[in-house]
Amino acid sequence: MADLPLLYRLDKALRNHPHLNRQPIFVERQQDELVVRGTVRSFFHKQVIQEAIRKVDGDAEIKNLVEVQ
């Protein structure tokens, strides 16, 4: 439950980001890192996701498992 505010803020940041076009991206907390999953159209979008997460929580270890199709 302690992560709920963080996960909510991450979800909101990703949903409202102008370059992501509301693509379904999922973030979960696993031990000491944030794991990101989903599918995007380009490597640019994958990087945008990572940077958006870093802006919300700059100290988190990010495991970006987003696939590019």
C-alpha cells in the first residue's frame, strides 16, 4: 500500500504525456525497482516512458521491458 501514491502518480504522468497517445503502459514495484511493461511504436516512445518515470521518481531503479513493434 505504501507504493500506491507513487504508482498512481506514475500512471497519471504516463497517461497525460503528450507523446504517448494514451498507449497502455503498466508499472509495478518489484523489490527495489520499478518494472515497466507495454508495447509502443518506436524506441523514442520507449525512452519517453523511461524519462517520464524518472521525472516522478528520480531515485528509482527502472527496468524497462516495454516492447517496440
